[in-house]
Amino acid sequence: MHMGRSTMPAMLLGAAILVFASCEFAYAQTAPLSPDAEIRAAMAWVFPKAHSPDPSAPRAARKPKPQPNEVVHVPGSTQSYTRAQLDADDSFRDWFPDDHPPAPRIVMHGQSGFPLPCADCHMPDGQGDITSPAIAGLPKAYIIEQITAFRQGARSTPLVMIREARAVNDADMDLASSYFSNLAYKPRTRVIEAATVPKTHWVDFVLVPNRNGAREPIGERIVETSTDIESHIVGDSRVENIAWVPPGSIMHGAVVASKGTSNALPCESCHGPTLRGVGGIPPLAGRSPTYIVRELIRFRLGQRTNPGAAPMRLEASRLTLKDMIDVAAYAASREP
């Protein structure tokens, strides 16, 4: 998480972020399946953790504690902030104010206590970061639908978004949803197929390669990490990410997206032939592959129960973990 967001859980998904949503087909809402072994195993990499030790780090080596008056910069920005400013919760420190139009107060400053600034997790330009999904370019109606679902408890995780949705008033919700829906989405994640990947550990809810540079088989998972963890931590909205995916996953995902499986419908039947969304159905192209799998698992576990989620609950119950990974890799590799 960025400095100044230490009280915020890693999976902060604000204002409407589920990348998969309702399609216009009428499905009966079915009871969620119990998680099977492969889904339980996937939770270790799908759902972020605050911290896990780097087994290759010398035990005696510790970074000095950051000083409040230390001045911080990020590449390409003319802005500078002290550590104390970055750690404050009253507003978001904007490294690139020219990257977006003037934002409503709720986006940049929030309110006292809750709601927090939307930009804290989703960035001032709505592009999100590796811990929080992008909401730029999502349909306004869809954003409002998801905030409403959080308010009503129909989206049960993350808890902080339930608090946010219940604290924000309707006027600010309308302002924020209008602002983010009118922004263009610009993906910052490169999708790379690889049989082996760096061994990683969790730092501020992001997977970070171990210091010794060791590698391991990727197996059935996605390993998504930042190319510059220090810039990510201080809220750099331009920092790039890499998502390693299993070999052949993009090609197989294209088949699932266009033709479906023996049980599941093609993703394109709802999200459009380019996966760029149709009407109120959100786009998938270019979005974080880890986030896409995370939301598919949430659908499968019954953590999204609003009426609009019924089609995706059914579809997620029909996909294997491999199907989820592959279609997420394919969607993330597409141009938005």
C-alpha cells in the first residue's frame, strides 16, 4: 500500500470495481459451490497479504526507519513530498496532476475519517495500482451499482469498501462515478508467459522478488508484481507492473473467451468481441489478470450476491482454476 494508507486493507477495491459483472442473459441465481482444493490453493496468491518474510534476506539486515522530514521523489515527477506528508490520511499526494482533469473533493480528499479519498487506492487518474483495480472508463451505472451492492452487504469483501460505501453520500457518489467513468483507461501491466518465475514474498500487499534472485516453476498461478516497488509504495501512478502467466495460457484463454468451455458461455457473449464491454457491462481488456481471477473466485464463493452478479456466479461455478487463469491472461493481454 502507499504511504498514508497503512490503515487500509490491501484488497481495497473501491467504487465499483468488479471487473466481471452481469451479462444480459437471464440466469437463475444458484447457490455458491464450496471451494475445492484448487481454489483454496489459489487463495495464497490471489488475495494479497500485508507481509511475508523474504527467506533470502540476511536476518541482521534492516532498513533504517524512514524519517518524517525525508523528501521523496518518483521518476518523471516534478512534485516532492516529505514522508510525513505521504503518511497523512487527509488527502492523496498527487505525483502527476497533469495526468487527469480536476477531480472532485471526494476523490482527492475524502472526508474526515470515512469516506477516505478514492485516489488513495484507485489513483487520481482512476488507473488503480497493483493492489487496487482500475476504475477509469467503467460505466457510471456500473460503478453506482457496485457501490450500492457494498452498501447493502451484497458484496461482502473487502470490509473497508462496505464502510466506504455506507459513509459516502449520494451526491459525492454521483460526482466520483461521473469523474471516473469519463477517464480513459491506460493499462500499465505487461503480460509475459513464462515456465519459471522469480520466487516472491509479500511487501505492502505486493509480491516482490526475493533478494537472491531465485526462480521456481510458475505452476497454475499468476505472479503479478511492480517493476519499482519503492515508487509503488509512495503512490506513483505511472509505475509499471509485470504479470507472469503460464505458457500457453493466452492462447487457451482466447478460446475460452470466444467459444466458452463445455459448460461456460464465451466471455465475449457478454463483454463483447473485444472484451471492451457492452453498454453497462464492464470491460475486461487490459485489466489486471490477478484481479480478474480474484473476482471470479469471489463470484464462485458467493461473496457477490446482488442480482446483477447472478450470471457471473453461474459462469464462475463452471470454470476450472486453469480456465480462470487463462482467460484472465488473455483479457489482460488485449488492448482496452
